[in-house]
Amino acid sequence: MTRNRISYAGRRHSSLGTKRLSPALTRKMRLAAPMAPYMLFFLLSFAVIESWNRLHYTVIHTVVDDKIPFCEWFVIPYLLWFVYVSGFTLVMLFTDEKSYHEICTNLVIGMTVFLVVSAVFPNILFLRPEAMPRDNVWTRICGILYAVDTPTNVTPSIHVYNSIAVMIAAVRTNARPFRSRLSKCAMALMGLSIILSTMFIKQHSFSDVVIATGLALSSYILIYKLGFVIIPRKGVWFRNRKVRRRVRRRVLSA
């Protein structure tokens, strides 16, 4: 009797120990895996660029910046940006793989261009208030944000670029959470509030917003019109058949 009990317990423990994840979840993890090393690369690269001692910085400033007042309440959507971008990307991973590849490609393009610009074109802004005009929770949070995030290497604005990327993807996707016009409008309004927040809390100049918008529109044409995507195990890929054929011909003739 004792021997049978031990044997049964062993088999039970073994079955629990060898229990595996479902194939669907395993597939999603494989799809999401390539973004992890890229994000690590981006964060490390940006930290290295920020640590460089530059002799010269180009000051980013426009006349429009002087007309935009400081409003600490906009720090709320500014901080919600992290949930806005990562949350939407995660939802696309589980609901719309096509949109997931497109949004990841879009984010990678924007962040890579930002790193290149920061490396070859050091820039800085002096828009932050020397003293907070009011004393409340939101101005204190802005103070913490200023202490953590330096005013260097601000163009193009990643907050703006990534928000536009999410807004475009949210409008185009047919995933269940974003099928209704209400949800698409909500995503657009949230993205717009994030874009405005970069200027109202003096984290970015109006020119940063304009440049980021231009870059986002260029990426929109590349991804959604020409069908350019980066897919794991396939590398660079064009969903548009005509463009794909032209690229193949040029590669073969080279």
C-alpha cells in the first residue's frame, strides 16, 4: 500500500511539473519576444547618448512656444502615455497580429530615427519654468519629472510620434476592443491630449511636435501604403505585392 501511494504521488508530481503552456500562448510569447531586446537596446543606447559630454547643443525654440502657457494638469495624459502605447500594443498582440506587426514596425522606425538624430544632432530646450507658478500635487509631479528627464535630445518627440502611431493603428484595426466609433474616437482624443501635454508641461517645443508628425506621416506611407513591415523570422517584408516584386527585382539585379 505504501509503495503504491509513493508511486502515485510521484506520477502526480511529475505530471504537474511537466505541464506546459498552451500553444496559442506560446505563439504569442514568440511574437512578442523580438521587441524585448530592441527595447533594451533603445534604453541602453539612449542612456549612453545622454551621458555624452557635448560641447555644443542646438537650442530648440519657436515663437509658438512663448504663446503656450504652462499647465500642470497636462502631466496626467503625459504620464498615461506609457499605458497608452504599451497597453494598445499588448492588446493588438492578442487580438490582431497584422496590426501588431504594423504598430511594432512603426514604433521601431520612430525610436531608431530618434536615436540617430540624438547622436548626430545634440539639442536642448529651455522652456521649463524656473519656479513653479503654483504649489499642488501636479506641479510637484512635474518637478519630479524634470529631475528625472533632462531637457536634452528632445527632437523628434517620441511621445508625439508613438501616440500618432497608436492613433493610426487604432483607427485601422478591426479588433473587437476598437471596432466601435466610440472606442476609436476615445483613442484619438487620448492621443491628442498626450500630444498637447508635451507642450503644455514644457517637455517639448512646438517644432518637436511638427517634426514628429512629419516623421509619423512618412512612416504611415511606408507601412500602410507600401506594406512595409518587420516580421520575426522573415525580416523586412512588403505586404504590397507590387512593391514586393519591385524590391525583389532590384535585389536580384544588384
